[in-house]
Amino acid sequence: MPQSLIIVVLILLVDQASKIVVLANYDALGWPIEVTSFFNLVLVWNQGVSFGLFQGNDSDVQRWVLTGIAVAVAGLLAWWLWRGGLDRLQRWSFRLIIAGALGNAIDRVRYGAVVDFLDFHYAGWHWPAFNVADSAIVVGAVLLLADGLRPQHRSPH
């Protein structure tokens, strides 16, 4: 568990540091910043859930419900991780999801919304802006899905 805690904290630090850099430089730079022909840096305040779902609801209730859900999910996964019995892929999945959920929960508490700033696009189509925490959650979920699709080697009862 100590190794998992270190990994979660490191991912959280990268997430929060990246958001601090974006917010600290927002006024000084002309935004959006075109990095490549398919990638921009933007600033989007996401009050909804992943990829802007349920966006536009300025309800303080929604803010705290989403924060509570994120903390509860992170707590449940941390407890499961602490109990042990998970393989390496499952441990990484849980670490990534925990860090991502907590990173976005911190934003909701600090700012009232999640700071999103990574904008990928192609031919006028933009993927919803996201951040490091969102990336951690998605990669963790994909790893869990991959784990679920792996053939299981179970001994007969």
C-alpha cells in the first residue's frame, strides 16, 4: 500500500501542478494556444462530469454531490487496494482512478469546477477538453476493462 500511496500522490501532484501552471499563465498568454495542427491549450471550467456531461448546471448541490461521489469512489477503491489480492494491472487501474477522482474533487472544492485545458481536434471536430486527472481515470478504466477481458486461470473447485 505505501507504494500505491506514493504513486497516487505523484499523479495528483502532476495533475494539480499542471492546473496551477495553466491558471497562473492564463492572463499572460493569448488563449487558446495552438500547439500543433491537432492540439490546443484552452481553459474550460467544467461544472459537469467527464467530457462536459451535465454541464451548465450552476447548482452548488451538483458540485458537492459530484465531489462526494468522487471521494466515495476513491475511498472504496483505496480500501479495495489496501485489502490486497489484486494483480499488478488491477493495482495500477485503481491507483490511476483514485488519483484522477481526487484530482478533480480537489478542483471542485477549490474552484467550484474542474479545470480542463487539453484540447484535441481534427477537421473542426473537438474532443471535449480534459486534464491530467481525466486522463488517469480513462487509462485506469481501460486497464480495468482489459483486465476483465483477459482469460482467467482459475483452479477447479
